[in-house]
Amino acid sequence: MALQKSLAIRRKLLRWYGKHRRDLPWRKTNDPYAIWIAETMLQQTQVSTVKPYYERFLRELPNLHALHRARLRKVLTLWSGLGYYRRAENLKKSASEIVRKHRGEIPKDYNALLALPGIGDYTAGALMSIAFQKPYPAIDGNARRVLHRLLSPKNDKELRRFAALLVPPTSPGYFNQGLMELGATICTAKNPDCPRCPIAPHCAARANGKQIESFRTAKSGLTKDIYWPLAIVRHEKKVLLRQRTRNGLLAGLWEFPGGEQPSFQSSRDLLASELAELNARFRPERRIGAFRHSISNRKIRSLVFLFDLPKRTKLRLPNRRWRWLSVSSIADFPVSSMTFKAAQILAHHEKSSD
């Protein structure tokens, strides 16, 4: 890539970003901790979803030492509904490691950042460039798409080399954010708005008429359609939640009992097995609603069943993984998005039953 072309791309992109960037809360700070939280939340999650979570997280845990001291349950509660919960666990682990090994300061060394749990090439590059103003590329999905179309690299290694050459020695974070912003708002996957693109005259894909064909995202696997019934056990205005194990999908979160339904089993049979540990007799269950949800490559249809215990029943919970909660206090627990959705169905059912 010629130096003159590189300089022109930098100049035009920086000018465009200065005029057209979106007003986002994490762009108003130079605090490495706040930038780290934002970049972690933004992985595989839309900006509109992240904004309220980011602001609440920083209100509750405003600095690295607060995150280090917080219980994992609190961190997961603040993350509830954001998905990909291992990100939250890795934030907590990394905070503790930074306190132990780096005197409580996020390291300004690229390799030291990569050694922390949950920090990969993109997050390390974002921190180095945005927080520490070091000329490192930060290649998320949007930036990768722009670079593919712009420069038509032969492979990923060449793309990374081009990206490193493009990042300016001054304002590297500003440039990287501009590249990502361009991919998010103009150089989109399906309908790139080339007439509005500030660097369109330098774009290889546009010159060849291959704006769409020039970029393909790698598929992580085939989408799987599954049923996932849930049981809401209700007794004296409280509902029963169960904590998932520390391994596997949604590890450690609290939820209404249920699970992925095998093809050979009915929803009612699955829920009966999920509730068998309680050793209790329930009133006949009622289906009160359904919703759709996605987790990773799973497309889920969830049927929600309500089980009422007779008023004077005393149910001895088998272990600490089960807990009675009022519906209003569910928000104070680390629960999955599916649990929130099922609780909303219960609230609607109760309202319509009054």
C-alpha cells in the first residue's frame, strides 16, 4: 500500500469521523477502565443494548478496585440480560489479576494485556490505541469488513499488516474508532452506502463493483432450532429459582427450572424431571405463554408453565441451589434473559387474571 494512499485515507476518515461520529458515553472518557468495560460489553452486542448496561455498571463499580472487591454475584447481576456471561466472569478475574500483578493499574503493554483472562487481540488493540494512544490496530467485525473492501487483502495476515500501516502515530484511537464507525453506519454488510463514504475513491471493492461479494463472515456453526420449556413454581406470591452449575451454558446464573428438550421427550415430561428433586406435589400445571429467544447458535422457543403449590404446603428445598424470591426481587439476582422474559409473561398473566 502506497504511503500517499495511506495518508489520504487517514486524513479523510479522521475528518469524517470528527463530523459524523455518534454521541456514545464511552467516547467521552480517557479512563482505561471505562474503555475496557465498554469494549468488553460491545463484543457481539449492539450499541443500543450496551448503553444502559455500561452506565449502570460504572455507577455500581466505578473503578478497577471496586470490580476487584465486588462479589461475582454482583458482577453477574449487573450483566444480567447482556448475554455471553463469561465476559463478566473474565472481567472479574482480570481485575483481580491486575491488582495482584500490576499494582492495580491496567498494563500499557500489549502482550501483558493479552495475558489477562478474556482479553484478545481486538480488546488489547482497542485499549492500546484508545486508552493509551499507542499506534496499534483494533480490528472488530466492522473494521475488518471495511479493510477487506478497501484494500482487498489476500488473507488475514495481509489484512493485519495493512491495518497496522494505516494506524497513524498520532490519534490512533480516534482513527480506529472512525474505522469501526464507518463499518457500523455506512460500510454495512448488506447495503453499503458508497456515495456517502469518505474513502470510497480508494476502495478496491467499489472499483470492481464487488462491495457485497468482497466480504464474507465466517459462520460459527449451523443454527439449531430447539424447544426449552420453563416451569414457574409459585407459592404465596413467591417464585422458585434454581442456580445453574458453574460449567456450560449460562454458568452460575439463576433461572426458572427447565432446559433444552430432547426430541423424544414432551415438555411436561422434561419439566417433571427438572422438578423431581423437590419431591413435591403440584396443582395441575397451566401453560401461560411462550416466547422466542436466541443464545449463541440456538434459536429457542420457550413454553412457560405455571405450577402452583397449595397454600399451606411447606416445601423443604433440597440444597442452596434453590431459592424462593418475590418477582420484584428477580432484578437483584444474576438471571438470564430467558428468566426475565418468563417473569414478564407471569406478570401479564397475573394482571389479566385479576
